[in-house]
Amino acid sequence: EAGASVVVSARNGDEVARVVTELGAAGHRAAGRPCDVSDPDAVEQLAAHAEKTFGGIDIWINNAGVILFKPAAETTTEEWTTLIATNLTGPFLCCRAAIPRLTARGGGYIFNISSLAGRYAHPNMTAYNASKYGLNGFTEALMQEVRSQGIKVSCIMPGSVSTSLGGRTPDPDATNTLQPDDIAQVVLDLLAMPARALPSLVELRPSQPGK
């Protein structure tokens, strides 16, 4: 709605196709490609597809994530590896693919959607906390690496958002959680900031959390 041409991606090809169809029916320029962000080749193919479809990349948003509610002693090696691969290695691979393409356009913006769990630890979320703490540190260092190239990098840390993450059922009417549109609004607000300003870290909470 803000005028961007959008490429969407997820592991589920049917979901990608559905979203692209919905956006197209609403009159928006959209394309999509399935991608597992933990797969370097798939990430590179996604970036190349976006570049070929719309002539370049100006904004990259890393939003893929998985969650696990388990104490460390009960977390399997496979669960740990999968979570770190998606939540931390995925953004690294995506940023690595995006940076040369953004640089070729004279700059751009990368958004890493992290979590308040990347600053505030919780029991029974050790693997998730580790992945998000790592993502916050990676994002801060990356911001310092690439800002001289005209690339802004921001880390957005939401609290609880009403999505299907972790097998939950989204509730678009919930008032004690954030909604996906709230995160999108932060992205749009940061894009509207003057070129000289870089809000590198944003914490976002529900204004009326459940008691």
C-alpha cells in the first residue's frame, strides 16, 4: 500500500503463491519464491529472483523465525541446530546476499525482526533466547559495518505478536498482544526517517498486556 514492489518468501510454496495472488488482486506489484533461509543456495536464488523481477533490491526484511519452549536439559541437538539455523544463520545468509545488491543501488535498508527475548532472558526458552541475543549482536555489528555504504540496518524487537508462531492461532482482535500490522508500521516509520537519522534498535511492546 505504500507503493513498494514486494517479493514474499516462506518455506511453504502454497502460502507464498496465495499471498502473491492476494497482493496482485489488490493491484499491487508482487512476486514470490519459496525459500528455506537456512539454505545458502536457496537464499541466493531468492535474492537473484527479486533482483531479476524488479530490477534491484532496496529493502530487505528478515522475518523468518521458529520458537521452542523447552529447558536446556531437554532440548535435543536437532532442535537447537534447527532453531539457530533459522533464527540466526538465516539472517546472516540473507544479509550476505542482500548487501552487494543494495550497494549496487547506492544503498538501502535491512530490517532484522528480532524479539524482546533477545535482551530479556526467560526460563524454558534457552535456545530461542540464544538465537535472538545472537541476532541482536549480529545486527548491531552489521549496522556499523555497512552504514558507510549508505545501507541502514535496524533491529526491531517486538514482544508478543498474534501470529501462528509456535503453533498458536492468531487472533486479529486481541488487544493484549501486538498485531503483525504494528510491526509493519514500525518498518514504514523507520523508512520515512531522514537519511541522516538511523534508529538502530526499536523495542515494541503491547500497550495493554494481559494480567
